[in-house]
Amino acid sequence: MSKTIDFLGESAAVLQLKNLALKVSQTEVTVLITGETGSGKEVLARFIHSNSRRSHNNFVPVNCGAIPAGILESELFGHEKGAFTGALQSRKGYFESADKGTIFLDEIGEMPLETQVKLLRVIETGEFQRVGSSETVYSDTRIIAATNKKLPQAVAEKNFREDLYYRLHSVELHIPPLRERGRDVLLLSEYFIRQFEQKHGISFEGFTNDAAEALLRYNWPGNVRELKNLLESLLILEKGRQISPEILDRHLVQRNRYKSLVHDPDKSEKHELSLIYSSLIKLHQEISDIKQLLRQQPENLHEAPPKKPLLLPPPLPEQPPQKESQQETEVQTLESLEKKAIADALETFGGNKRQTAKALGLNERTLYRKIRRYDLGNEH
Ligand SMILES: Nc1ncnc2c1ncn2[C@@H]1O[C@H](COP(=O)(O)OP(=O)(O)O)[C@@H](O)[C@H]1O
Ligand SMILES: [Mg+2]
């Protein structure tokens, strides 16, 4: 817990950043860390914590974007027994766990407005209430927040409270993207390669000069995380042999092709959405086909189609029971369509209710209700 974390790098930009971070770590001020994804926001937050007088207490990272909006508040502030359905026990939240330590609120831009109100109060007074309780709890927690989003834009769009933004923004540490850190790319590469050599028991023959130049020229959209992942797969897949620019290119192209589908959060969200929509459209087509079938063969709806009586007058063209049962089939099919769409979307988003709700254009409460109704809860 008191392990010292370093933020590696010797470029002027990084040295300046570390210098500022060290100054800040000696104070209690709330910090906002900004930077692209993979640029090291969490590493910097840990660096500040481990250099502060709080280093012997907890560092509690919370990804505000990954916790469904409906439960984020109870995760942060805890809840009392019976505060909501399913709250069988009272439970302390992250703020209480981080007492005398540091809480790291990652992706703060994703925090719902109601929770932002409570957060602002904690920042100002250190006070909050567990969900379902009126008792005030005090926590001595240092707050570090981070975002890869442009918060001023979120403020302008009324998705982020202006007062909270100014409170967080009092000290902003901006991490430059890796492509602006010059030869740090090589320094970090060396460090990660040593780690992976040990981890996998493979020794690395190094990069050719041209390949090292190519590493310096590449723009690293996924920043340090991308570099780290690339090096690990280079080492394993090329079994430690020397890396030429051609080999490097091949891996970068392959990774980017894969990444454009999966890794980049923006792109992958779009891809997932298009999958959901295309599966909805396919299901819709299936429903239309079923409807058409029903229209063409109404007798199929009955187990024993009425025989044409020879003496009685022929049945009316629209028999009420027939219509009813047709409707029933249709309603059932629509429900199963909805159930399937929700189950599929939940799976696509790894059970994340917030993203699922967003993708399906439902509000989250409605989604929860439907999950309960279709009994989809246990699968995620
Ligand atoms: N300066 C650095 N020194 C050492 N490791 C780093 C550095 N920056 C990033 N990393 C590593 O890169 C990965 C991504 O860092 P992280 O802090 O999670 O990025 P972010 O939170 O900005 O997306 C992690 O595995 C982290 O250990
Ligand atoms: Mg992060």
C-alpha cells in the first residue's frame, strides 16, 4: 500500500508535470487530471497519493463511467439496510473506505448530475449521508478526479455542474499525449520490455534503429497503454527476435484493425450500436415475415381448423376468436423481440445497464423494470 509509484518519463513536459504533481501531493487540494485515454491518469493519481502524507492509507480508484448511474451513489456513499430493494445489509461506500486516504474518481464526466451535487458537498464540507440514512457521516478523504472528456463542453451542455467544475479545476494537471513526449517512448519501451521479459521468460533481441525511429514517429492514439500492449504481443508473438520496421508495421496494422472494432471506446460504442440496430432490424424483418405468414394461413393458428359445415352458413370472414388469437401471437412475438433485444444489448455491453439503456434509447429505470419482468437479471 505504501509502495512508491513512479510516473516514468524524462521529457521536459513530463518533468514539469511531475514537479507540479509533487508540489500538489504535499497539499490537500482537490486535483483534476486530464489527458487522453491510456496517457497515465491513474498512474499520476497513485504517484500523488504515494508521495503524500496519506500514502499509508487506502488509495481507492472508482470508475464513475463503469458503475450504473442508479447505484453509483450507494457505491460512493454507502447505504443503510432497507434503503432500496435488495439492500439487505447496510454497507459503507468508497468514501468511507478511503477515509484518511485518497479516492480517485476516474471518468468524472460520466457522473450523473444528482451525484455531482453530493460530491460537491463532500468536497466542501467532508460530509455526506449514506443512502437511506439521515445521519451525517464525515470522511477525511483526499479527492483526485480524472477525465478524458472536455468538461467545459459538458458544462456548456448542462451535463456537468459548473460549480463542481470550478471546484475541481482549481488545480488541473494535464498529461500530454505520448506522441508529444519525444524519446520517452523509448525509455518506457525499455522499462516495459524488461518487465515482460521477466514475466514471460523470453529475452528480447531489441529493435533495429529504423524500427526505433518508427516507434518515435508513430502517433500512439492509445498512448502508453497502447505501447505497453504492443510490446507484450511483439515479444510473445515474435518470440523475442529482433524487430524490424516491417515486423513493427505488420503488428501495428493488425492491432489497429482489431482496435477499430473493439478497443477505442468511441468507435467500439458505435460498432456495438450498429450491431444492436442491425439485430433489431433483422428481428423486425422476422416479425414481418411471421405476420405475413399468419395472414396467409390463418388456419394454422388453430390446432383443429374448423371444417366447412355443409349445411350451416359459412363462417363470417372475421371470426372474433381467430382475431384474438392472432393478436395474442403478435403480442407475444413483440415481447420476445424486446426481451431478445435487451438480452443481446446487455451482453454486448457486458451487463452495463447504463450503456445498455442508452443504446436502446430507454431510461435506466425502465430498463431495470424490463430486466425484472423478463427475468434477465441473473444472467449479468
Ligand atoms: N508514466 C508512466 N509510467 C509507467 N507506466 C505508465 C505510465 N503511464 C501509463 N503507464 C501504464 O500504462 C497503462 C495505462 O495507464 P492509466 O493510468 O490506466 O491510463 P489512463 O487512466 O489515462 O487511461 C497502465 O498499465 C499504466 O501502468
Ligand atoms: Mg484510467
